[in-house]
Amino acid sequence: MPANDEFAPCSLIDHEDGAFSLIFTDFDSTEEIFAEQELDGGGYTWHAIVDSLVKMKTPKIARLLDYDPEAGMFAAISRDRDSLKQVAVLIRNALKDRELLQLAIDNADPELLE
């Protein structure tokens, strides 16, 4: 898999100061499931979902991540590139597996979920 694809459907940005940002903006494929649950489905919703997935699937990386969501973009920030690769895999898996996505929604911090 080419280096760019290892982070798909996200993009990785190297800030050259040792930090990286993982950016996810392709919310179209999940629009229906979020609408059914009266969720916005943008970057803030994905923050809650990723936070939930990390806690469920890869809790050891949680301390290495910071989040900076906006309405039209989800961003995870870390100095650990491999942790961001794991987040990209979690997002990819949630997009492919509606049950996993629903589990993440069900277990998301209600204060983060919009």
C-alpha cells in the first residue's frame, strides 16, 4: 500500500516540528446513519466516535492523541505517527462496518456527541 493510502480515508500532515495531524473530511457515506440518530455527523461527531473507538479498541494510544475538530473537519494530532495510523484504521473500519460505527456511537461520551 503506498504511503498516502496507509492513512486513507484520511490525510496526514507533517508539521515538521515533530507533530502530525490526521485529517478526515469525507462525511458523506455516514450521513444517513447520523441523520437517523439526529446527529450532526461533522467533525465534532467524529471526534466523539474516534474517542469512543480509541477507548474500546486501542486504549494505549489515547494519551498520545489530541483532537481539534471543527464542523467540517475532524483532526487528530500527535507526535506519534503510528498512533495516527491506528486512528485512520479505526475510521476506515467504522466506515466499512455499520455495527462497529453504531457501537462507537452507543459508547461515545454524550458530552462529545452532537
